[in-house]
Amino acid sequence: MMDQIKWLGRDLLRVVVVGGGIGGAELLRNAATRGGLDLVLVEPKDRIDCQALYPDYLGGRIGIEEMTVPLDPFCKKMDVVHVKERALKVDFDDKRVICEKNYLDYDILVLAPGAVQNYFEIDGAEKAFSINTLKETVRARQFVEKNRPKKIAIIGSGPTGIETACFLAEHTHCKIYVIEMMDRPLPTLSKNASTLMDKILKGKGVEVLTRKQVESIGEAGVTFADGSSLDCDMTTWTAGIKPAPLIENLDLPKRSGWLSCDQYLRVQGREDVFAIGDCAWIEIGGKLATKTGMEAEIQAKHTARNLARIAKGTNLKPYSIRASTDSPVALISTGCSCAVGIYGDLCVPIPKRIIYTFKSWIDKSFVKRFKV
Ligand SMILES: Cc1cc2nc3c(=O)[nH]c(=O)nc-3n(C[C@H](O)[C@H](O)[C@H](O)COP(=O)(O)OP(=O)(O)OC[C@H]3O[C@@H](n4cnc5c(N)ncnc54)[C@H](O)[C@@H]3O)c2cc1C
């Protein structure tokens, strides 16, 4: 039988936050100091982690302690109740979140369960290494250290694929291939960015294979739709994300599977449900928000302020997108303590140490702010 998580009996707005990643944790940090809110976090993991540092970890540059922080001391300090379970479904009529063992009622629900790797049902892809969760990244690093692969294929040439290739090129002596289905690396960013990255990768001896659609992945390597194949002893999959399974189970308005939000970051048509971060489709004034940590963080801060407004009975303020898909902002590590900065069509023509130092500072300070 399920138990109900009891609220503290205070006359406060009961807010349940599902997901304690970048969006959820940042929202709690900002909401907790505002008063008028009784906060509960539903999160199965016991650490907050910064995905942006996974490639650094994979390359052996940092340890787990530098990219993660324990969740419970932070929740205790913020007076947030942590329910260490996965949310399974939501009863929107009764305003109730049903978790694995317990259920809890809310006044306001904030959904921030993020995204998971999308394998597009490609045969064998799920067995490849992924750099999308801490567990998978740890598994990938252990494999590299133990088996010392000679040839590694990285599927997907988005920022994660590129960073993974650069860190592995820096820290191993293996031959690295980056596989891309489109006609250029970094296909979602500008052509200038692709040209620069192509040059950087070539300079590191990384081979970029474009217009290659993966058909299957097996122990011996990768097979492509054009009939060709690539032998390798490790395959890493970085080619795409999809909404977390919880989102798939919720009967709410969606765009391409993501939760469709209004200008206040509430799910369309629901005044009591907000969605932030990767799980949300946020399109305001013709701009579409990118699925980045930077956006998740700003959305979280904005939502914390709006929650305080609800508690006070004042009007919500509309959100304004910072990093949109038409002018994306990206700092991409290229190994050897360097990174490139990209903003829309503009990019710094050579990788710079100062950009890596800046990126590293941003990522590490995200982790530090939750340390107690
Ligand atoms: C390798 C990598 C590198 C990246 N680098 C950058 C970068 O340099 N800059 C940048 O801006 N962005 C970067 N990103 C993207 C960024 O990490 C994400 O956009 C950001 O984490 C999204 O935040 P979120 O809160 O929506 O989701 P997440 O941070 O993924 O958090 C979601 C949380 O929800 C929890 N959860 C999931 N399902 C449930 C459930 N049913 N019940 C309860 N909890 C649940 C999960 O355990 C997780 O803790 C990178 C991503 C990856 C994978």
C-alpha cells in the first residue's frame, strides 16, 4: 500500500518539484529563500550533477567530486523535503504525484525531469556507451582505462560528441572517428562553427565522417545505411535526446513529445503545472528555447520568482528566452585546456585557454553553489 507524504502543516503554497537536475535544483535554491512556499523535491538520485563536466571526467581531467554534490545536505539547508523516488504519474484532477512508494498532493507542480538519450530504435545503439548520465559516463571511462581501445567511434557531432572526441584524443592514443548523418559537424550551429570545428578535429587526428547514417552497432563496429562499415572496439552514442519517460506518460499538451509551455512556463492550459529545462518546449515571440543548462538555469530562477508571486497573490511575469535556437550560445571544450565560443554566426577563430577557463569556471561554480 502507498503512503502519503505529509506536509509540514504550514499555511504555505505546497510546491512539488519533479527532478533535481540543473533546472530543479536551481529552482529550489532560488525558491527556498523567498518565503510563502513549502517545497518538496522528488528525485531518485542522491547527488546533483553537472552534465557539462562529463566529457572532462571521461578524459580523466576531473574526478566525481568536482562534478557532483550530495543532494540531502543541500535540501536540509534549504528546508526542502527530498523524496528519494521516481515520480511515475500525475493525477491532475486530484493534484497528486504518484511515486514508486509514496504519493503527495500539491498546490503547484513543477516538472523538471530532463531528457534521456534517444537511440532512434537503431539496432544495437542502446549497447553503445552514452555520455548522457553519470553512471554511463563512469562506465565509459572505466572501459577506456581497462581495455585501452585502439579505435573509438563517436556517433553524433553535436557539442557532446565533439567534446568527447577532443578529450579522448587528448588522453588516449587511439584513433577516433566522429560520425555525422548531416553534411557537416555541429550541424545545429552555424556553418562558421562547423568549419572551425572540422579544422580543430583534423588537427587532433580525429576523422570526421559526414553523411553517414548508422544502421546498426555491434561488437565489431558500426554498419551504415550505404552498406559500408567501420571496425572499432568502442562506440559512443551522443546523437540526440528525447523527453524523460515520465513525460511520455503524462496526458498534457506536447510539441514533438516535449511539454508545450505558455509565456509563464506553465504547461499550456494548466495554471498549476510549470515545466522547465530540457523537458519543456518553450516558444515565445517566434523564438524557441535551446535545451541547455544555461537556459534551464534561467528558466528555474524565473519560475522561482513567479512561484513567490503566486504565494503573494500578485501577477506572474512572462519569460524571455535567452538562448534560442536561432542564435544559440555555446562554449565547447576542445581539449588541451582550450575551448571555442560560439554565438549565432560568430565564433572565435581559434580555441582559447581563456574560454576554457571561463567555461570550466561556469560549470564548476554550478556544482559549488549547492555545496553545504
Ligand atoms: C554531456 C553533456 C554536456 C553538456 N554540456 C552543456 C554545456 O556545456 N552547457 C550547457 O548549457 N548545457 C550543456 N548540456 C545540457 C544540460 O546539461 C541540460 O540542458 C540540463 O542538464 C537540463 O537541465 P534539466 O534540469 O532540464 O535536466 P537534468 O539536469 O537532466 O535533470 C533532470 C533530473 O530529473 C530526474 N528525473 C528524471 N525522471 C524523473 C522522475 N520520473 N521522477 C523524479 N526525477 C526524475 C533525473 O534523475 C535528473 O536528476 C550538456 C549535456 C550533456 C549530456
